[in-house]
Amino acid sequence: MKSRKKEIISYFQELDRRFFMDSHKELAGLDEALPIGFEQTISQPSLVLEMTLALDLQPDSRVLEIGTGSGFQTALLAEFSEEVFTVERIKELHNRAKERLAEAGFTNIHFKLDDGSFGWEEFSPYDRIMVTAAASLVPNELVEQLKNNGKMLIPVGSSAMQELTLIEKDENGNVTSKVLNYVRFVPLKGKYE
Ligand code: SAM
């Protein structure tokens, strides 16, 4: 039987990044973040894969994603978990991602147009949280919406560079964090910018 890691890698390799882009499609094969309008980017493919693997998704995971963007990362999360709750603050990106992911056949994604700095309390707690925009510090609201035994990935730091931080809650609710990599994401707008 294929390991989950191998399944994720092979799904990722088959995923056509051009499907998630309305412009610059000719550059989709580059391992770089690319513009998707509104001063936002579709993430660098190798980083999307690295973050997906690091989140340790389980088939029954309920996942909160902050920063839907193009929906590229959302597709990977939805393919390898039970349900995804994704929040985006830019209406045009939210609408396009919703259309694309419906066209791709996903039925386990819930979309919200809002400031995701505060998470999505209504459906919390979540087994996994993925933040795809950079925060100056870890939002308390998101830590509170993470289940015991849950994991959260978030880029934390200045606008120039951030620490890709893995936050874990143990079975008693104790929180630990470790830095996995150094990354550069667009800012998480709002309270934690
Ligand atoms: N993973 C996405 C992809 O590959 O298309 C990339 C996301 S892009 C780097 C970050 C996204 O976070 C942008 O679409 C941006 O509008 C969104 N964003 C920034 N601050 C936000 C906030 N406070 N709440 C919700 N979304 C936010």
C-alpha cells in the first residue's frame, strides 16, 4: 500500500497549477510564488507541498485554512482530509477559488469571506490549521480554535522574512512550537499584521 506521503506527493505532481491561475499561466511551471491580482500570490509549489506534508493531515481531519488565495493549497488540504474551512478577505479571490474548487469536484470545502485573523469560531475546534499569510505574532484566537493533539502551521515574523512555525497542542492542551523553515509570505492583514 502506498504511504500517505507518497499519495500526497503523487497528487501534488498531477495537480495542474495553471488551473488555479487566471494570468501568468505560462510561468506556472516555475517553482516560484506568482501574482494572482490584488497584490496577492499563488504560493511557491515546493512550499505548498512542504507545508501540506508538515501538517500531517489525517483522513478524518477538520482543517481551518486562513488565506484561500487561488485555492491551490486548499485543493491539497481538501483531498487529504475530511473537511476544510477556508477564509479569504478579498471577495474576488474568494469567489474565483470557490468556482474553481467546485469545478474540480470538491464537496468538502466551506468558504468564508472575512478577516481570518480571528479564525472561524463557529466550526472550531479544528484538528489542523494552516495559515498562508504572514503574521507578526501567533494569533491567540487561532491557538484557541486548535483541538488538543492538533497542529497549526503559520509564518511568523517581519514582512521581509518569517519563520514557518509548527505549533502543536498536546492531549492536555499544552502548546509547543518549533521553526521548520524560513519563508516569505504576503502579510496577514488586520490585527496581527
Ligand atoms: N495558498 C494560497 C495559494 O497558493 O493561492 C496563497 C495565499 S496568498 C500567499 C495569502 C492569502 O491570504 C491572500 O489571498 C490574502 O488575501 C489572504 N489574506 C491575507 N490576510 C488575510 C486575512 N486577515 N484574512 C483572510 N485572508 C487573508
